[in-house]
Amino acid sequence: MYITIDEEDKRPVYRQVADEIKGLIASRELREGVALPPVRQVAADLGVNLNTIAAAYRELKKEGLLIVKHGSGAIVSTSSAQAVRKDADLRKPLRAALAQMVLAGLSRSEVLAAVDEEMRALLKNHA
Amino acid sequence: MYITIDEEDKRPVYRQVADEIKGLIASRELREGVALPPVRQVAADLGVNLNTIAAAYRELKKEGLLIVKHGSGAIVSTSSAQAVRKDADLRKPLRAALAQMVLAGLSRSEVLAAVDEEMRALLKNHA
Amino acid sequence: MYITIDEEDKRPVYRQVADEIKGLIASRELREGVALPPVRQVAADLGVNLNTIAAAYRELKKEGLLIVKHGSGAIVSTSSAQAVRKDADLRKPLRAALAQMVLAGLSRSEVLAAVDEEMRALLKNHA
Amino acid sequence: MYITIDEEDKRPVYRQVADEIKGLIASRELREGVALPPVRQVAADLGVNLNTIAAAYRELKKEGLLIVKHGSGAIVSTSSAQAVRKDADLRKPLRAALAQMVLAGLSRSEVLAAVDEEMRALLKNHA
DNA sequence: GTGGTCTAGACCACG
DNA sequence: GTGGTCTAGACCACC
């Protein structure tokens, strides 16, 4: 499981980790039922505190993406797709991301091209 | 100037306000040279402390979107477009937003429809 | 008397004006005894409030560079040179300016070249 | 970390602190990767409010000189040098500082000696 | 323990 | 009347 931490990134480390795992699940590089590596191993790999990774897993569990089985690790929830959020929650980050790009001077077609590219990456493992 | 604060939102209030104003500038509801309402008025309208809004304005000033003239208010910078370019990766927030939607179970076409809708809203005031 | 105001500049307008006049005196483009243009005219030329220019003149008077004769305008003080400041006051801005350049990656010789260039401009009207 | 606040100085306290730290970084008394003292400690040492120092750190973070890791302190950015380049004109503060010295009656050689002395102090820790 | 945010309210600087 | 700064003190988020 390839994850990287960006020191310059403003988000807290645990969110970065959670978001990256979320991305891996969305793109099906991590499929339903698959076991995630132990918290301690990920922590060691990334050189961060154990608590930080534990917080990331806890976050994903709260969002319904992970099933954490005490004593035997965490697996990707079989119902991860249903971990649906309210439409508003989905729209706000989308709007902010698009507004940022428009402000940066990107044209409509440039933005759409970027969206298309990202969607391809996300969906390349989907049926 | 219509702005709302969402208590559920995890971003700090001053960031929410800054981001909303950024959105208004991107969609040209606030155009270059236009004066923003006084800090104190916005604070009163939203029911938050003066300092919180002052922090939002300072943020936008630092990002080059606002020109604040001490004693005579703040106006939208004439170079607001270029200002954002130096801001880090435009892709990261986009990717995160799209991943979230895919995870929520939205199909490719549903996502694209949402993107299209938001882009229309953003660009409706553009030449 | 050529003065320009930079809207992007962080300094208050009255300080920008005062500093520019100070530079003109230092470089002897404005010589001792010479009359400065009326506050109203400068204000009109620059398109700023009369009080702003008045504040700039007041500032320069306080620093001993100008002699303001009530009802008959202001002239450059004959003892403008003696309007000396404490050494510390002179060093702090110098140190800050140099530190900024060093941080920006300029080499020692590049910094010295810049200093030399600026000194030439300042001293070109000196005996 | 030796920092002093000058009540006579017209700059706000948080700017003074930020500028002093900037100077320490430029002169490599604070090197890349080094941890800065906690906000609360600096505040206590200088006898000012916590928020004032927090503002200084936030300033330096925005300028790219500091990497602040929430919960585990702030360190000097590894790319602190490039960070400053984008900051506005390097010449304006230099010109103002030199003009001030010339006005004070310092001769060309006296000014150059002062510059030389400051440059030595700044560069004494450089390779 | 660390930094971050927010409030309430005072006072200053600018135009 | 505008924005800016600072204090005092509470509470939250992160590691």
C-alpha cells in the first residue's frame, strides 16, 4: 500500500493518510474485504507516531469505509460504497476546488479536461 | 454579500468566510475593484467576533485577492486571477472531491453532471 | 516633483509620500531652501485626500526635514542634514533589508552591487 | 533564541518578532530543520500575549519560512531561501534604508562600512 | 505537551 | 468610520 506524507501539506497527517487510503479504495486499488496493513507497520513505514495512523483508521471506520476487528486488523468494508454522504457534503469541496481553478485562470475546457483525467485515474479499476 | 457559516463544517470560521468570498470573486459576483463590506458589519451580520472576519480579510490580502486600504476599506484586487496561481496544487482538492463522490457511489455521468452544474454557476457572470 | 503612489504597497499612503520626498531630499533633487508644492496641489495630482498629504508634510516637519511656514507653504530645511537619527534607528532597517536579500539567495557580491547602484543614484547630485 | 521587542519601533510587535526570526534564519543562527521554541514560551519570555507570537509564526508559515506541525511544534523550512524570492521588491527597503543614512549625513564610505559590517554578521555562519 | 481558533473588549492608526 | 493590533482567557485539535 503506497502512501506518502507531504510535510508542506496543510492538512494534519492523520487526514492525509485517511484521504490517501480513501483514494485507494475509491480507485479500487484496495478492494472490499481486503486487509489493511497493521497500524504499527504503516507508522514505521511512514516514520510517524503510531497514534497518528490509529487516528486515520478510526476516522475511516467512523466514515464506514473500514471494519476494524479488535485483535485482527482492519479490512475494507464490503459496504464501503454505501458509506454515502449528504449531497451538500459532496458539493462543497467540489465547488471550492473548481472555484480555485477558475480563479487561477483555467478555462472551462481546461477544468473539464482536468476533471476527466482525474476521473479516468479513479475509475480505471472499475468494472 | 451573501455568506453563510456552517457549524458542521470542520474548517475554521475565518477560512470558511475567506473561501466563500473567494468563490464570489471566482464567479464574478464580486468584481475587481468592488468594495467589500466593513469588517464590523460582516461580523455583526454573521454573529461572530470582529477578529474572526478580520482574520478572513487578512488571509485574502495575503493571498493577493484583496487590496486593503487602511482606513478606507477593502477592494477586490485587479490582479486577483494571477494571485491564486502561486497557491499550491490545484489538483489535490479536485482529486479529493472527486474521490469522495465516487466513493459515495455516484456514477461517472452523475459526477460529470455535478461538475457541469457547478461550472455553470461559476461561469454565469463571465464574459 | 515626481511622486508616485503604489496601491499594492503595504505602507500607508502618507508614509509612501513622506519617504519619496525624503529620497528626493537625500538625492538633492530637492535642495535646501526650495519650496515644496502646496498640499492641495499634491493631493490633487495624486488623487488622494488632502489630509493624507498634510500628514506626510507633518511627518517630515517632525523629523526636521521641512520648515512649514503657516500661510506660505513649506520649504526644505537648511539643516536637513542634521536631522540625524540614532545609529540604531539607521541600522535596523538596513539589517532587515540586507537579511531579506540574503534570504532570497543573493550572494554577497550581488548584494554589494545592488547597494553600490542605489548609492550612485542617491549621490549623483552631490558635490 | 534571542529576540527583543522595541517599544519605540513603529512596526507591530508580531511583525518585529517575525522579522527578527527571519534575520536569525538569514544569518543561519537558526538552521533548516531546527525546531523553534513553543509559542507559549516565547510569549512568556517576551512578556506578550500568546496570540501575538502565534501571529508571528503564522506570518512566517504563510511566507514559507516555517513548517508548522500541529501538535509538535514548528521547524525552519528546508526551502526557506526560495520562499522569500516571491516577496515583493527587495530594492525598496534597501533604497529607503540607504536614503535615511545619507540624509543623516553619513558619507559614502561610512555607509559602505556599515553595509559591510552587517553583511559580515549575516554571513558569518555561512559556508 | 504542542499549535489553532474564537470571544470580548480596549485602543491605535489611517483617511 | 475604516481596518489593525493587542490582551486575557477559554476551548479545541493534534501527536
